[in-house]
Amino acid sequence: MSLHDKYAAFVWPAYGVTALVFAWMVIDTLLRAGRWRRQAERLEEDSRP
Amino acid sequence: MFAALANPHRFMGFSRWAAPLLGVVALLLIAPALWLGFAAPPDYQQGTTVRIMFIHVPAAQSAMFVYACLGGASFFSLVFRHALADAAARAAAPLGAAFTLLALVTGSLWGRPMWGAWWVWDARLTSVLVLFLLFLGYMALRSAIDDEARAARAAAILALVGLINLPIIYFSVDWWNSLHQGESIFRPGGPAIATVFLIPLGLMSLGYLAAFGSLWLARTRAEIWRRRAQVAAVQAAGR
């Protein structure tokens, strides 16, 4: 299957956008989870008597 | 299982290993699907644009599945006032919006060479656009109301009303004249797609669902931590 035929200008951007959106979903999820976990643990530590 | 996981403590224990496990399963499904998809021959009518099918159809299926999950979680949140269900609903919305955006963009990139248009106000395309707006509306509504309990109720009602759009999307190609092709996988008489395309498509669809499962669990965990942080902040301020 050719990678550079007349439809390449449509196929590659479709895969590129998909890769970008998946990267956003993974990175945003990991950053969000890490941030809130650290914040919850810090605040729970602070609020202990 | 639902009753057991409804306990946030148990859910955190379960999701701690289930989220990464589902992520690995997603990679193990998507990698061979990509390989088989790129190795597949050109379609006799659509040429190499058939490759877009391997990412467009799973995105559209996932978008509808995520909305069904959002609706289900919203139902449990609204009827049983379950905090975990509300956290799950909130966590699902951005992922659903992302999958719907992918379905729209990849569909547009497929439509231009096949139909000669980036976009048509066709029943299938328009109902998927409405799905995207429902996800955005859900997130906007939650952000617009300061009282989290009121925001959760209002957003849950919106999500439940929006469920009516799912059968409209699915049957739109049967109910109205459409440029979009009709059901070609789950239909009487078997799939209308050659096996050489069906296998990568099936693997990719399962891979997308596993990826969603992994990300949904991880985002629900993040939402639970956010709420724990809020409670701890209030307790710390009261001391």
C-alpha cells in the first residue's frame, strides 16, 4: 500500500490529528491526576491535628 | 460489581491497577491494528482513504459509547445522589468531547476526497456535531455554576436529555437520505466489509475502548483526589 499517493494529503493529517488528540488525553489525564493527588495528600497532612 | 465499586475507597484500590492494565491492553490492540491497517490493500473504490476508516469509525463508536457512560453515570448521580457516579460523569465528558472531535475531523478529511466536500449538513454529521456540542455544554454548565451540587444536578439533567441523540445518530442513515454510508458492520447477513479491513478495524475499536476505560478510571481518580483536596482545604481553614 503506497504511503505517498494522491490521497496522502488527507490520510496523514487524519492520523496526525488522532495522535495529537490521544497525546492530549493521556498527558492531561496524567498531569491532572498527579497534581490533585499531591495537593490532596499535602492538604490532608496539613489538616491532621 | 457496581455495588462493590460504588465505595470510593474500593474504587481507588481497583482503579489503581485497572487503569494501567487497560492502558497496556489498549497499546497491545492499537499497535497491531495500525500495522494491519497500513499493510491492508487499497479499497477498489476509495483507494488509500480507506485507512481513515480505521481511526474514524472507532472514534465515532467511542464517542457514542462515552456519551452512554456519561448518561448512565448521570442517572446514578441524579437518582441515587452517588458522589462517585458524579465524579465518573465529570471525568468522562472531556474524553467524549475529544473522541467526538476526532470523529468529526477525520470524517471531514475522509469526506473531502470521497464526497468532494469537507462538510455537509447531513443527518449523521449534524447529529454527531450535536453530540460534540452536548459534551461541551455539559462541561460549560458544570463550570458555570459555583455550587457543585447544583452544577452536578443541572449537568446530569442535560446529559440525560441528550441521550435521545444517540439513537438519532445511529439510525440517522436509515431515517433520512444521507451521503454517509449506512451500517456496514452490525447488519443482517454479516459485515459488508472485507476481512482484511474488518480485522484492523475491530482491533482498533477495542483498542479505543480500552484506552477510554484506562483514561476514564484515571480521570475519575483525579476527580476524587480533587474533592478530597477541597474537603481537606475546608478542614484546614476551619482549624
